[in-house]
Amino acid sequence: MKIYFRLAGTLLLLAMGQGLNAQVRTTAVIDSKTKSPIPYATIQFGENEGVIANDEGLFSLDLDQVKTPLDSIYITSMGYEKTGISWDTVIDSVIYIQPKAIKLSGVYLFDNPLTANEIIEKVQERMPFNYNKQPIRQRFFLRQSSLNSIRKFDVAFKKSTIEELSKELIDSVIDLVPRNSSYYTETLGDFYRKPDAHKLTIVKAAELYDKSNEDSFEALGGRMESIFSENIKPNSYLKIKSGIFGTKVQVDSIISDIEEAEAEEDGIKVEVNTDPDKKHYFLENRKGVLNDLMTSLFYQEDTKINVIQKARKYRFKVEGYTDINEEGVYVISFEPRGGADFEGTLYVNIENYAIVRLEYKNVKLLRNFRLLGITYQEHLYSGSALFERSINDKYEIKFIENVIGRKMGVDRPLKVIEKNKHVKGRRKQNELSLGIDIMNYSTEKLEFVSFNSEIIPSTAFEGAEENHKIKATYMRQYDPAFWEGYNIMEPNQAIRDFKVLEE
């Protein structure tokens, strides 16, 4: 109930702000019995037009952007009755929908009921035919929420022969490192896909984070460069050792500014990147994230969610029947048999054996690397995926939620040694010796929504142009006006509350 009242307060504030733009409506989808928000409900308002509620059940609708409105607005969510509401009703801040129990076996009549394993065999047989392989254009919205928490950051100062590289400097470095940080990215665009390639055109994007954290690291890097340049001899190199491992690094590869200055004095032409657009690879980064999401789908080769491809490693059970988008589906739970990684639920279309919804969560560590003081664990990998039938009667992804939790740690000695083979006497010139013990936890949440999917000819795919120089708009706090005129997934409370504090 606390969530509900907090949500109601948020909606009141949003409603007060709607006087500035009367055509935008923000509404919450609520369970009529529990009074709890219903996450990721589907809201359809036009032919091939719709939005997805966020994880708090909130959605916004810009009435001016609806191209071909239906007679009503329809709300669907697995386990709930499909609800149609009039366009006037969406003005209200809360919409209640009725829960629907999973039907027992006796409700559906089958001449020859299939076992869970037989259904999975049918899924495997039909998988090459059920999912779209034609070129497609998807208008999408992608939100990435990255949360980082340094639980431990101990640096033991042991030795330094460079006066400025002192314990006081090391302590000041530790103070600069933020213990907790958040980074949110929102992207609206067109994603062009075919089985062996993809392209991306970004319409609009925003980044929400504290830029001072980034500036602190840049200032720190500049300070360290200055110290090395003032204290290290020409032709020196640095040897970085951690325990038994050592890496040789040329000093001039670190102090690039000095190298460029010397090259200019000698009349040597050096290519220096002065185009700020080349320093931003936002589009390529977003393409990478989208590609990772698409290749993680259960029907892709080498997918991590291998519940169908390696079905023998799982135990399946028919829990009952329900319907999604007014089509009957089997509800099948799965759990590991032996060394499998996941448990969850499959929703399989009764007629064509297509998986139309998947929910999963890992039951053990997916990665657990520990060697010589270095630790890496992937302790959380969970999410859900929803598919819808497209105009070619094949299924295409509608929504993905993916959450990854990681733990990374380093507990090792670290030495930075300056050596120079061009001086008389010993090659070793200076040394900085530390002991490092760091433990970091990170959680990344990705939410992908396809607002519409359009089958396109190959020529349209080849002709699609990518805007490589696009950059995201930086925000110090969330600004709902930024997305005015677009239907997107509503931000959750954490994003709405985010604000960079003035220093």
C-alpha cells in the first residue's frame, strides 16, 4: 500500500503539470484487488500503436501523436482481464483492471493432451518458422539504468621515491572516487534488422548522470600526467607490476600531449583528433546494447537463455492455461535438471507452439572467477521478453527487460616502476608501491519497447542511413518536457528523483 500512496502523490503532481499541455495524460494501471501497480502492462490505442507501462505501472499518452485511434484504449497484461476504456477515462489518474486466475486443465478440452516435454518438442520443431527473419524496421525506446556501488576501497601506501606521489595524494585520490553513482540513458529511434545485420537511426536521446564524477577522473588523470612529466627522465618507460605479473608501458604513450608538443617542434606532422564529434560513439554504443539484447533471445544461437536449445538440462511442468492477446497459451514452468542455470516460466501458444512470453532468473552464479586476488561474479541475470504476431504471421519482439548484477574485486599489491636503459648505473629510477583492496557491485537494467514493427524490403534496409554523429543530450535532472511530442516508457521514481546537487 505504501507504493500505491506514493504513486498517487506522484500522479497528483503530474496532473497539476498537465495544465501546461492538456493533451498529455499520465495514468497508472492498478490491480483492482491488491491496489498494487501492474508493471509493464501493454496499452494499445491505435492500429499498430501502443506503449508499455513502466515497472511502476505508469504510462503517458500524448493524444496529439495518435495517428489512427481505435474506438477505445485497450490494456492487457498477463494474468489480467483485457480492459477497454473510453478516451475520456484516460483523463483519470488511475485505471483498475481485474486479475484473472490461470485456468485449470479441465477448462480446455484436448483430444490428446500433451505432456510438458512433448510441448517443448513442438516448440523446438516450430521455432525456425515462428519468428520473423525478414528485414524489419522497429520504432523503439531503450532505457538503460546503471547503478554502481563501491563497497570497499582501501589503498595501503607503501613506498614512493617521487615526492609528489605521496600518501596525501593517494588519500586525496581515494576521496575523489564516488562511492555510489547512477547513469541513465534514454534513446528513441528506428532499429533496422535482418538476421545477419542491423542499422540504427537515433531520433532523440538523453543521458542523466553526475558529470562531476567524470570531470574528477579527468582532473586526476591530468594531475598524474603532470607529475610523471616533471619527474621522469627522457627515454624512460614504466613497468607496472601486480604480484608476479608485470607490464612494460612506454611513458610517451601515456603523456600524449608532451609527445605531440615535441613532434611539432621537430617539424613532424602528427594526426591529432580535434573533431569533438569523433570522441562520441553514442550510436555505436547503442547498437552494441541492442545487438546484445537481440542475440540473448532464446531462439538465437549460443544464447545464454538456453532453455529450449538445451532442453534436456531442464525439467518442465504444465502449470495450467491462460490467454495472451486473446490467444490460448500453455503455462509451463522450468527449473534446472543438473547443471542448468535458470528457472522461470514459458507461455506457449496452443495452436502454433510459439513462445509468446518468457520469464527467467538465474539460480546460480553464471560467472565466478577468482584468481590471484582478482574476483569477478555475475550473480544476477533475470528478466522477461514479450513477443507479438506481425503482419507476416511471424512473431517479433515487443518488449525486453533484462537485469544483470555483477561483483568485481581486486586485492593485490601494485607497483609502478620507472626504468631507463640509457642512463649509467641501475636502470631502476623511481618506484610507487601500493596495496589495493577494492570491491565493487554494479546493477544494469535494460528496458526495450517496440512501438511498432514494419516488414520492409531489402532495398529499404540497405538505404537506411545511420546518424553516426548524433550525441545524447546531457541532463542534470530528469526533464519530462524533453520527450514532449513523443510516446515513450514513463520513468520510474528513481529517475524522476535524480538530481545533481549543486556544489
